[in-house]
Amino acid sequence: MPDATPLEKMRAFVASYPDADILSTLQIDYTDQVPEMAGIFPQGLVETSRRTDILGNATVTNQLNFALYTVLSKAPGEDAGATYNAEWVMAFQEWVQEQSVLHLAPAFGDVPHTERVEAKNGEIYSADQEGVAIYAIQISVTYTKTYRR
């Protein structure tokens, strides 16, 4: 996706997860309390370093942050559904790590082989008495961008 925006790249990347088929809808900045839905919420860009050469060219390292909220079925007090959901969250995080290590994740910057995509801190965010639970996963992308004068 060379001309895609970072948000489009992240949406396509999440949708490419082999077990993403349990998510019927993947929206941006929104998810409803309906099972099998998910939302990607951009959480901003952080510049973590900047180097400038004598010609004024700059190389920056950025971290782009997202939250993935998945809405899944989870009956109160029922262990099998909770276990399935937790395993899905953990497997997604391991898949993201694998894609990053093997350089199969989308490129966000100018030096793709140095990029790092991380999915971390997956947890149950909320659960209600109607059998719906929201799980949250933080996703960050660390990449290098070069600006030439």
C-alpha cells in the first residue's frame, strides 16, 4: 500500500490477521456494543528522536499509536467464552510480533527493515450483564522518516 495513509495501512493490516474473520466490521474511531465488531482508534504520533545533518536534512524516529477495541460475546461468569476471547487477543499480539519480525507488516516510513510494529497490553476493557465484552489492544509502530532540504 505505497500511497495509503497510515490509518488505511493499519486497518488493512489488522484485517489481514488470519483470525480476523470473527470481526464482521472494522471501523475507525467507533465501535458499537454489538459482538464481532471492532474499531481502530488513532492515538497520535510521538517524535522520539531527531537528527539533523550539516545540510539541514533531518531524520526523525516516530511512534504512531493506535488502540484496537474488539467487541466479543462473553456471558457473565462463563469461562469458555472468556478463555476463547483472551486467547484470540493473545494470538493477535503474537501474530503482530511475527509480522514485524519477518518484515511482513506494512511500511510506514522510509527505512522499512528497521520498523517495529507492536501489539501490547491486550486486556478486557469492559463487560456487561448482557453478554458483551470489549477487549483493548494497544498497537504502536516505530519508524524512521527522512526530510531533505
